[in-house]
Amino acid sequence: MLIFEQSKAGRYAPAQSPLDKADISAIPAQFRRRRSAALPEVSEMQAVRHYTRLSRKNFSIDTQFYPLGSCTMKYNPRACNSLASLPGLLSRHPEAPESHSQGFMACLYELQEMLREVTGMRAVSLSPAAGAQGEFAGVAMIRAYHEARGDSARCEILVPDAAHGTNPASAVMCGYQVREIPTGPDGDVDLEALKAVVGPHTAGIMLTNPSTLGVFDRNIEAIAKTVHQAGGLLYYDGANLNAILGKVRPGTMGFDVIHMNLHKTFSTPHGGGGPGAGPVGVSERLVPYLPVPMVTREGDEYRWLTERECPESIGRLTAFAGNAGVLLRAYIYARMLGREGMPRVAEFSTLNANYMLKRLQALGFQAAYPQRRATHEFIITLKKQAKELGVNTMDFAKRLLDYGFHAPTTYFPLLVPECLLIEPTETEDMATLDGFIDAMGRILEEATQEPGLVKGAPHTLPVKRLDDVKAARELDLAWQQRDAG
Amino acid sequence: MPFIPHTEQEVQEMLAAIGVGSLDDLFEEIPASLRLSQLDAIPTALSEMEIGHLMGKRAQQDGQPVCFLGAGAYDHHIPAAVWQITGRGEYYTAYTPYQAEASQGTLQLLYEYQSMMVALTGMDVSNASLYDGASALAEAVLMAVRANRKSKSKRILMPRTVHPAYRRVVHNIVKNQQVELVELPFDPQGGHTDPAVLEQYRGEDFAALVIPQPNFFGVLEEVDALTDWAHANGALAIGVVNPLSLALLSPPGEWGGQGADICCGEGQPLGAPLASGGPYFGFLCCQQAHVRQMPGRIIGRTQDLDGKVGYTLTLQAREQHIRRSKATSNICTNQGLMVTAATIHMALLGSEGLERAAAASYANTRALVEALSAIPGVAPLFDRPAFHERVLRLPAPAAGVLRSLAAHNVLGGLDLSRDYPELGEAILVCATEQRTAEEIAAYAEKLARVIQLQGGVTCGLVPKE
């Protein structure tokens, strides 16, 4: 039942707003609202009960294992939330003067420095609000760099066919054309195909390494050399940074610009779809173009760097300093990991992924790249099961929900048919991994013996499979008063 | 090991199952030349207790000055229930609701959010949020360029009364797509965009006119006349509104003869703490005809196999994970958790509560302006009706005055000299419903003293015309 359907005219929660209704008659009628907005009219307890009950219809990391490839659904430490929510931090106005911001700015400055160190980049700006905005910032910097050099013929960004959808979309938002580079049979970028298309029109290439195929591109140095020799720059999509944290630095691989997803690698919550944070790091030549604001230190004092101090910056991308509260959570997490904890993130997420792959293979599941070492994630393809049993990847995914596991990423990357992209993260224990593997084994048996059970899944959740076609054809995007009747 | 549950025995069992000798062997495919050995610049790990001490100190260090700053972020009361429920792990640690059956809580909540935004704005549809108000305006501008089929132009009329940071963000996001922003001057007496200034553009091709309500100065714009002008000239009307103000003010869906086509804004006043500027959320609403040009996630109501009502992400063919380079935007993540808070906030307050909070903010700002204007040389700069912010002219340099006030634990407002040098020594002030009569009186007293100390009216500063 919707909150609107619990509404009764004239009811509200009087403790939640000023007791006196101030006089607004001095606002001329032409500017005023004629009818009150039709918001729900409920008591405080009704609202609390309704939204508490709704929450129980969600899967979440706190209640379920989420082996979602390329999403890094690791445990979100509670301390990060409670410490970032200290009253002094929550009440700080974004335009508060530097004199009243030194504690906050110290956290941002130290986070910039830690991210710089662990990525091997020359400088970091924390301001992009999410991964996709970090991508936009990164490509905009590439563009600003070429334009500042008068190198205006560079109109193309190269993107491997396994890339996240945000990569080509971000390139287009920066006014570039996109050209896809094929993947070779072993999962690495097809180097010969790359060599054939780079040239004076190449602005840059956007890469995820390890790629979304769950393998580390062994030719990365050759790719970097090829693109750099053609005058292009290398962009690192940090979605899979968890796989190499503290083990390899994008800066060492030759990347010029990188975005990080703090809501993945640095364990800030996904919040049902955001907020994220997408800081960017750059090599020497892109430093002048970093988005503002940033924090610098002069003596013992922290100062803002804004458009004034950074005239060549691509500017700001949100009104203030990006998702500051997310940055604080990532800072707290990074300090608790410390220098010794960072490489462990890569090691144990890789251990978990390889263990799962090995055991799933033993159950008869087919790895997409069996000859390769898995990174922090891996792909299995259910092509065989789909063909022989008529049970496809989506059916497996939905049936997993019945077993209490969130489904892995399905049908991505696009170039592997009937695929599941599985990423366990380092924070899951062996028993949980075994539980998931056992469930996969049982679903495989079900698919053989009772395929209808799998094809009709889920059976135990608040709703069965939803009619997406109806949702798109008969758009119902908001509750209307008439629905009540 | 923080946040890693493995015992030594499990590690050995897992390595044996994989068939490798050590954790390091798992990285054998990475060329040795790339491997990292040290992270010297990163401090060693802190326990929860130690980081707790550090953060406690830092939070305290910044003090909690009394806030008369607004300028796009407002210090409103947030009911205790809002973040206690929003902080539940089932919301806080959930993923994007791509697996609809396992995400009905978030999906139904987002559908309720969309419904509430539709009720508040008077528009037909709402998306499930964007990053913040400024980036939402950038997306609205790009959306208008796509949606306006009458116009071949990529030119947008942008009043200077739109928040300066928003104008910068829009420029930074749209410039690489050759969208041109044409600035409209404001009326120096009223602080609003006089519809008469648009006459010079009559007959020219524009994709859209941006209409802020209230505008950056807190002043109310002639939204009906501006909306009608846009429509008469083949442009779409994009409203940029403060959602709390809509409890009192005419909703964009009712502006002029046909209503605005798109409206957007900063959702922070609906339950997000100030928190240094984020996370907040941007909202974006539009008329039904433009829904397929809307960026960001949208939730639809549908049915399951048994005919039971359920909720799901819909119109995904607009989005990057399906359309890639042909998507309406590159946006992927939105601000789901902030929208969770906003939905609970709106449910708790209802329109009655929102009206009371908005009216109290309006009244407090009037009281503040009255108290401060009693100081010789201090006066409101614009004479038109305003919501809960006002521009005040000071008889002494604004930057110095605000610094002195901050030293007395008062955030006295925003110095406008950087973005509006023509206003002279002027500040933008705001008093939300949270400011008390005592705080307002104390501010006035401190301001009088500071101005006196700085030479007051005798310094002879006259605003540049």
C-alpha cells in the first residue's frame, strides 16, 4: 500500500514543524500557490511504520551477499557512517569560511594525498559527485589539454567493446565521437586492432584494468605506448580498482587520468543507487585542468583552490564540493585500512574470486576465460545451459534470489553471451562463498530436473517477475488522486 | 585484519583449492615491472576508537556557528525519524534496484518520491533524482535542446539571477556540446529579471529560457510572464525552484498559460543536512510529452506474473547501460539515499508541515532584515517581494564584516562582491525557521558593533552603479 493510500485529509505530524503558522499575506497573491500540494497526510507513527516495513522488502549488504560484478558490494563499516555524521560535520555550511572549516578540510586534504599515493597520480581532485561525473571530468580534461595545445583535430575517443556504458556516454557528453576496439580471444584488448585505428584524430582511450572481463590486460604497457605515441592520452576507469589496490598503480601503468568510485573501492554505501563519489587523479600534464574545488595546505593552514586559483580548470561540476559526506566516509575507511590494509583488499578479493571460480568450474559451470587467472571478479557463461536446458542467465539470477543471494551482474559485458559477472569482494567469508556455490549447484540440478521452477523464479519474494513491457508501454510514473477511487 | 574475515586456515584451504602456493601467486599475470612495493605516504591503520578520537576533534574544531547563510543550502529542521529510518541497513547498504523483485522497498519508495515531486511541482512526471541542483540544471538544459523540436538552436537564455555556481556548472557541463548560454541582466531596483529585457530577443531562435523561483537574491520572478514569453517565442520554459518554497509559491506546472515544460532544483531543503555541500540531490520534473528525453532513472508501477502490483525501473532505453553512446546522459548513480530521506521527510511534514516551515523561514528572514536594517547604513537592496533570502547593502567592506562576525561565531551571510561587483558591499542573508528571535537580535547587535568598529557610514563607501 502506498503512503498516499493511508492519507486522511486534515491529519499531519504537528511535532515536526513550527507550532505557529507565520503570516505570509505580504506575498502578493499572484505568486502564491492556490491549492496545497497533494502530499500524504499521515501521522508520525504511520510514516515510521510504512518506511520501516518498506525497507524490509529490500536486499542489502547488511542482510544478503551481493556478488555483483564491477560493483564491489563490500561491507560498509558502521564507524564511517557514525563519525561522518558527527554534529559538527553535519551542520557545516558549504560556504562557511576557511576559519571554520579546518577540521573538515584536513580530512579532504589527507584523502587527496592518500588517493594520490595509492593510484600513483600527480594530483587528485575529490569533487566529481559519482563515477560517471568523474568520467566526464576526465574526458573534459583530455579535451582541455588538447585544446590548450591547439591540437584540435583529435575528435575520437577509443573504448573497448567490454567497457561500461558510461564510458562511451561520457565521451559523447564531452563532444567526442566514440570508436569501439575489439577484445582478443584471451580477453586482452586486441593490440593489432588498436594499432590500426590510433592516429592524429585520437584524443584518448578509456580502459578498465582489470577489465570487465575479469582479467588483467597483460599488454597494458604496449597499449599505453601505442596511444601515447599517437599523441592520445590514457583514461583509467577505476570501477575495478579494488582488484589492484595497493598492488599496482594506474600511474605506473601509464595512465594520464583516472576516476575512482569511492562507493566501490572505499566502501561508502550504495544507498539504493547513490550517492557515490568519483574523485579524479591525473598525471603531471593534466594538473592545471583538474576540477575545482580542491584543498591545498599552506604552512599549517588548509585553503580552498577554486576557479580563481586554477584558471585553466575545467571548473566545478556541482554547486559546492561534491558529495562531501561520502568523501568523509571514504577518508575514515582509508584511515582504518591504513597502508597495510590496502594491499590486503586486492589480495583477499582476488582470493575469494579465484576460489569461487574454481569451485563453480568443478560443478560444471563454464568460465568465459578458463585459461586466464581471475582477478577480483570473473565471468561464467551459461550458454550451454541456455541451449540444452532452456534455462537462461536471467532465470538463474532470479532463482538465486530465492536462495537469499543477490544475483550477480547479468548480461554484462555484452560480448559474452548468457554471462554472469561475479565479484565476491574481500569482506565475505568462506562459508558465505560456499553457500552461494552450493546454491548455484542446486539451481543447476533444478534446471535439469524441474526447469519450470527456475524459469518461474523468484517464488519467495514480495513480488514475482514483473512485467517490464507493461511498465514501459502503459507508463504509470506517479500516483494520482484518481487512483484512490 | 580490518573487514577481512578469513582465518589463516581458511586461506590455506582456499589457496589449495585454487592450486596456488601463496596470495602473491594470484597476481602472476601482472607484469613484474608494474608491481608496487610500498605505500609510504599512507599512514598506518587506526582502530575505530582512534579514528573516533580524531574525527571528534576535527568535528569540534570547526565549531557550530549560528548560520545566516543560505545561497543554495539551507539550515532546516529535519525530523529525527528521517535519518533513523534512512540509516537502516536495508536502505543504506542496498544496491541500485536493477533486480526489481529484491528491491521493492526502494522502488516503491522512489515511486512515492516521484509522486510527491509531481504533487509539489505540478508537473506530470519526475525522475528518481540527479546529483545536485546545479548539475540537474545542466541536464535540464541539455534535455531542452533535445526536446524542443520547434527550435534548431542550441542557445539558452540564462538570467544572471540564477545562482552563480549553477551558471558555472551548466557552462562547464554543456560547453563541449556547443550549447550557448546567453545571459540576461537583472533589474537593479527589483533584483528580478524584467520581462521587458526579453524583447530585444524577440524573433530569435532559443531552445529554452531558464526561470529561477525564487531567484538567487531571494526575489520572486514574474514567472507567468516569463513562461508565456518563452512559449510565444518557441522556447521551452525551465523552472529552477526551491522545493520548500513550493509549499507556498505557485508550482511550475501552473506558470503562465501552459506551465513550465521542465523544472529542476536542489532537493537539500527536503531533509538533507548542510554537511558541507553534499550529498544533496537534484530533482528533475517535466511534462509528459518530454519524458523520453529525460535523463536519469525513472520508476514505473506495473504488475507481476500473478497480477500483483509492483515497481520497476522503466524507460531504460534512455540510459547509458543500454544505449551507451546514444544515451540521454552519462548519468548512472543517482542520489538514492538522499531521496529516501526526502521522501520520509515529505511524508512526515505533509503539505501543512512544509507550509509552516516555509512560512516561518519567510517570516524569520523578514524579522532579520528589519532588525539589521535598523543599523545605520544597512538596507535591503531590492524592493520586490522575496521568499526567505534578501540582499543587504552594508556601509563597510562586506568581506571584513563577515570575517569579524565569524570570529563572533556568526555566519552572517554570503559576500556578493565576487559574483555581483555592481552591487557594491552587499551580502545575501537567510534566516530559516531554525533561527530564534534571540539569535536574530544577537546578530543585529554584533553587526552594529562590527560596523561601528570598521568605521561605519563614515567610510563613505557607495555602491558602484
